[in-house]
Amino acid sequence: MSRIGVFICHCGENISRTVDVERVASEIGKHPGVAFSTDYKYMCSDPGQTLLKKAIQEQKLTHIVVAACSPRMHEKTFRKAVEAAGLNPFLCEMANIREHCSWVHENREEATLKAIDIVGMMVERVKKNRILPTITVPVTKRSLVIGGGIAGIQAALDIADCGHEVILVEREPSIGGHMAQLSETFPTLDCSQCIMTPKMVDVANHPKIKLYTYSEIELVEGYIGNFQVTIKKKARSVDEDKCTGCGVCMTKCPQKKIPNKFDQNIGMRTAIYVPFPQAVPNTPVIDRENCTWFKTGKCGICQKVCGPGAVDFEQQDRLIVEAVGAIVVATGFDLYSIAEKPKGSPIKGYGEFGHGKIPDVIDGMTFERLASASGPTGGRILRPSDGKEPKQIVFIQCIGSRAREKGISYCSKVCCMYTAKHTMLYHHKVHDGQAYVFFMDARTPGKSYDEFWRRSIEEEEAVYIRGMVSRLYQKGDKIVVMGSDIAVGVQVEIEADMVVLATAVMPQKGADTLAQKLGISYDKYHFYSEAHAKLRPVECATAGIYLAGACQGPKDIPETVSQASAAAAKVMTLFSKDKLEREPIVARVREIGCVGCFACKKVCAYGAIEEKEIRDRQGNLIKVVAYVNPGVCAGCGTCQATCPSKSVELDGYTDEQIVAMIEAL
Amino acid sequence: MNIHVLDKSIYTAVTEAIRSEATRLLTAGDVTVIVGYAAARRKGSAQPIVITSSADADKLIFTPACVNNLAVYLTKAKKEIPKGGKIGIVVKGCDLKALVGLMGESQLKREELYLIGVPCVGVLASTVQPATELTAETIASKCRECDAHLPSGCDLLPNVVLPPMPQLEGKYSAEIARLEALPPAERWAFWKEQFAKCIKCYACRQVCPFCFCEQCLCDRNKPQMVDTTPRPAGNTAWHIVRAMHLAGRCAGCAECERVCPMDIPLNLLNRKMAKELKELFDYEAGFEVNEKGPLSTYTEKDDQSFIK
């Protein structure tokens, strides 16, 4: 015989303003099975919880219903209190009479009757609750970090410094990512390379970090604490153990005119190359598409000149399997290529701005390479077309960003600040030059950010024009920029030598494919989705996978580094225990009814369903049934909805419980 | 007036082929049993038979009276055929679709079966005497709209040439079109009347190869999902469950309709569901094993117009 205790919360006045809580308590007290019911001003407060615990002991209660706010808010609180009083926490249910009742109704009488119904339903449900034991799964205390930009580097270093092994996987031949491409960084104008390269070296030298560059994620299996990751290590054609990084191969390579992606294709590299001199690892890679040996079978100069004999044309792609307990995704961003419309994308191009057609219309990242001391021009701002110094330069902001008509509605967040920085770098290098900026708004929240922007106008003489550009065209060796100044209400025409477009920050290409391998969700732009925008910003909805940096949304460096450290802290929280405790709300198969059609297996998004053989004592196979791996099951209930014979049910949400609730109405 | 008579002359050759293959298989021990058809007591009638000895091979026949879908004997819920070796089975095109469906749902393995395919002109409607001539009038409704006269992927397919088949007007498609044109209230009234006839004998469930659950949801009482007594609400619930559970699976053998003692047009409901599945997901029951049915798969191409 159950002795159910019902505890009605006033929630200050949130509930009691609309619901007659005392009447609910007295009415529900008459409900069959209810042994005790009471109300209290703040049930979640310390005295409220004490009242609950005391009642459980004094009244010998067996099941508890707390009628208060949403279970998302305080279910954990009350289950903990119930557990402290000696009951299994899953014998406690919450009736939501705030969000589902008092907040959405005005009529006190009707709201009170509804509250009685809601509580009555939960009383009937809790009668069918079972004791659920906590599920524990082991934790592999190694982590995988995908992406070797500043986000991945920071997360890897933080985790490794705590003494746990990290597998860092980078798609490109070197770690460093976009930050390594930048010249100076806002708001302090310190050299990006100067602050970045020491961290890259730290990664290379860290005994706890295993670095796989020129590698990609092939397959992810398993679940929180127990992932198996298959990594494809692409053939570098250079033996990393033998190579000393002397660079002779690169100086001798006859293919010298290959556009270098790291330099935004304005600088050139050889076929055997490191993307930039400070690359980590400092081991070259052969670009097989452009290498004479791979194209014609002749040449092989690099192999001949290599002292240690590291060049290996026969090297093949390798698959490596690593076991990890947590995954940090830090795949970063890409700039929207505005010249052309991506195939099949709802996002439209900016063909009218001549990017890709007019050589001196460049994007922000190309300007970074021009301004960088280690860039193709040695840090001099020169036009890609004729190498002349531009005396009039126009920066146009919000190219793609905040342009709903072009398909992107979000703000790329970093462009206001980097354009301000660009005007400064330009002014420092071209003293007699003039920078103009076309902008919609200047968005400069952040420590020392607005001061930085003001400085570009007040000290560095950038002219800001509020308005958009309608058209760009080449006229002789000038680019005519036609726009409007909406502050003054006039048309503006500037004959510029160079135009820099602040193009939208987009997720990396292939972000969606990686998300599908990982089983994490992403938005329509393919930015990865966090579990909760405010309260769980670095966790994915898929347990054990965390997000860092611009793969989740546009971010600047300080924010990226903070998020990377936050993700590392989350990984450390996971690794702080040997076994992982998880909520036992998982599906369970009623084997006697299971006919082994595996409809559940086909719909399970988490791969939690396995095939289990049932044998008699002689070992003869009786049948094959479904088995739910409790470590993997996310408790979504899709299997339960799919099973034709209702032979798999979600603990805590069984059909019996749901039907009992409906029948209570 | 033999313009309506259908040419079923190939059935003699088909019967011969079945018999000789059965003899060979059972003698060689390639299969332990063969499920097929044999003559029954009434003139011209046929019934399912399970033989285990080559001496019985001559009992096997194929005639227009061989209406049963034998796939049902291989399902767990019905457990008629004991496991223990390869099973030989005589299959018409429509029956093969059912077997293929069962393979896709992990109920059967192809390598455990020896399929003796039947080139089929058609079988008789259950409403006529078994000795009746097979004509455009006496042919079963399902055969009028058949797209599977010649099964494929069988281990044996008798080498006969199908006679030219007359184009017969589809009764199901015509009835579906008529019902679709009705206002919802009248359509509902039609089905309410049909379901009211149900006596909950569950013959439709027992004969259906896809009702292979060992414990049917409708037999469970914790909680009681479907009312057990033959009353309107429970009847409707049962028929909705049946139609929904068959959507994207039904092979169209129409056995449910044949065995219904109350003449509820069950296959009409199944055909309507099949039509929806074809329109929404371009899915049709066929001869290829599908690991994932249309209703347990999500693709970005799925119709989402229902999301308002």
C-alpha cells in the first residue's frame, strides 16, 4: 500500500496568486493513496526541504509528489532531498503547476481545478514508479580535440596540464589555424605570431599531447566516457620521425609557383612545403596534386637532396583508432567566399562587388596576410594587381553578415573590430594614405574595444561613412566605390586603390559531415548547437562532446580562448571520477514480448540498441531480442514509440504510467 | 463468350515443375520441409500443405484456388514450421513480397529458405466456388491490380511463358477514388459502419504474415491499449492500429480481407495506406529487401508540409 506525500509550493506568489494552494492540498489529501498533503511558501528553500524530509520520516511516506515549478528547474533538488530522507529519488515526481498552470491562467477557480487535476495525474503516475538504480559507466580519461586552431590548442593544453592525455587532430599540415594567419590582434595590436607560436610549440613539446596533423576524423563510435575514434592520417609523403625540418627539399623543389592557401593565395609555395615558417610540426608535406613526381613519375629532387632520407613517395593514408572519454570540437570558421554562390546553398553571392574579378578587391584575411611581417609582401600593404601602395583604401563591412536578403541573418561579431584594426595598420604603414570605412553600425562591446574603435577615428584618421555600398567597378587602375552616407543623406563616390571586404564568418566546410559523424546538432548555417544557449554553452546535447571557438558561432580570440578553457574544465569535471553516474531514465526491453524485428534499432539515433541471444540451458538459441545499452541510451523514447508490440519502454515514462495519468483525468 | 476467360494453361507446367523440384530437394536433403498447396476435399479447392518426404511431392499442386499466402507459416507468432534446416516454400509474387518484408524485419534469413517461385496469372476470389473458371469476373480483386505476376530472385522459377494478360479495371483504386472524393464526415461514416461489423475474432491478425509479434499489443492489459470487447471504440482502435502497423510493410496479399467473416474491406484500407506511402515516400512493397522501412527512416526529402 503506497503512502504518498504531496507537497504544494506557493512559489512566493507565483503559484498562490492564481491557484488556491490550500484548497489543492486539502482536495488532494482525499485522493486514494495520498497519506499526507501540505503547502508551503517556498518548497525549494532549506526549510521547505526540511519539511519534506521530516514528513517522509514521520509519516512513513513511500512516494512523493512535489507540485511546484517545471521539473527542469527543481526536479534534481527534490529528488536529492528525497534521497537524503532515505527514499529512492525516482519515487519522487514533480507536478508542474507554475509554467503549466498559474503562469498561463487568470481565472483563479479554473486554475485551481486544473492544478488539482495536474497533481492528481502525478499521484496516479507516481504509484506506478519503480525504484531505479543509478547507472554507472566507466570513463576513459583521455580526450580528443578536433581542430588545432587557438581554440583546440588552448583546450588541449588545459586538459594536458591537468595530467590527462590529449589527442589533437588537425586537418591542415600545421596547427595554428586562422590565428596564425593574422598580423596583429585587437584591441592591443600585439603580433599574433608572437603570442601564438609559443603555444604551438608548447603543444608539440607537451608529453601528454599526441598530435595528428594532416589528419581527419573518419568515424566516431561509442558514448560518453567510452568513444572509439578512427582517425585518417593522410599520407604526408615525408617521414615525420626522420625529417629534421632543415628545409633543403623546399629550396630545391622546381615547382615554385603554387598559390599558398595560408597566404590567401597571394603568396607562392613549392610542391613540398610547410604552410608557413613557424609551422608545427616543422615537417613538410608533399602536395601530390601539384608535385611533378606524382604527376609524371619524374623529378624526385626532394628525395635526392634529403639527408636523412625522409621523403617517402610510397607513403599511404593510415587509419588509427584511439579510445577517448571526451571530445572537444574546435573546428573553427571560414570566411564566406563572396565571389560565387556556393552550390546548393541558400546564401547568395556578392558578385556585384567584383571579388574574384577585380584583383584589388580582397577580403579581410588577405589584408591580414599583406599586413603580416611574415606575409608575402613582408608586411608592406601592396596591391595584388601591380604591387603599388594604395593611397586610398575602402573597407566595407557586413559583407554577407546581417544581410537577410543574402541569406545570412547573423552578425559576424569580429569584423567591426578587425576593420578598425585594419585602418590602424594601414595608417601605420602608409602615412600619406586615407582609409574609408562603410559601415551599418559599429558593434564594439568588450573590454577596451570601444576605445580601440574610437582611436581608429580620432587618432588614426579613418573616415567612417554610415551606409552601404551599392556598386564597385574598375576604372583605369582605380576602383570606383559608389555608396550612400545616410548620416548626411548624400551619395558618395570614392576612387579607391584597394577595397577590403569584411566577409561573413561561416563554419568550416564539411562542418555538417563532421557533426553527423559525431552525432551532434547544428543550425541552418552549420554552426554547432550548444545544449543550452545560456546555461550549457560549451556542451553539446550529445553527452561527452564539448564545443570551443567559432565552430559554435562567430567569436573573437579572447572569447574563443575562454570557451576553450571552459570546455577543458568540463572535460576535467568528467575525468574527475572513475565511473560516470547517469540518470537511469533509459529504455528497457521486455524480452518475453520482443520478437526481434529491430525496428527500435533502426530508429535509435544513439546506436544504443544491440542484438542479444537468448538460449536455453542446453545452449540452444531460443530467439534474438533487442538489448538497450544503458550507457549509450539517451532516454529519448523513440524506440518505445516505434515498437509494434510495446516491448520496449522508457523507465520512468512507461505506457502504464502515462495511461494512469490520462485515466486520472 | 470466353472473351473473359483467363488463360491459366501454364498452371499444369507449374505444378509439374513444383513436384519435380520438391522431389529433388527432399531426396537430396537440400531442404527439410516444403510448404506448398495440395488439393482439398471440395472439387477444385486447394489448401496449404507441409511435406517432409519426397513421397508426398505428388500432392503438391498449383491452381487458381491456391489463394493462401504461405509466408504466414514461417512467422514466429504462428510457429507452424519447426526450425531445423532449410525450408522450401512455394510463392506467388504477392507472397514473395511478404517474405521479403519479413527478411527486412529480421524475421527470416534468405539463406534459410529455398524459394520456388510461381508465375501466376491470378487466383480466384474467395466469394466464388473453387471449381469456377478463372475469368475477369471471378478473379480475386487483388489480382486485378497485380504488378507481380512473375516473382524474381527465387531459387527456382518454372520456365513457362506468361500468357498475355488483359488489362482489368482496378476495384480497389476505383473504391479509393470514390472514398477520397467524399466529404470527411461521409468517409468517416463509411468506415464507422464497416468497423461496427467487427466481431474481434482477430482472423485478420492471425492470417497476416506481418502480424508476427508473439505478444500482440492488443492482448496486453497493463495497460489495456485496445478495448477487448467488440464495441465501436475498441473496434475502431484495433483497425487503426492494424492499418498503421501495416503501413509501409503490407505486401498486398489481401489475406485479411479474404478471411474476414464480416466482410470488412480490410485490404481497401491497406491499399489506401500503400497509396499514401507511395505518394509521400515513393515506397512500394517489392522484391528487394529493405533494411529500413519508410516509416522508420528520416530523409531531408521527406514531406514536411504537415508541420504548420
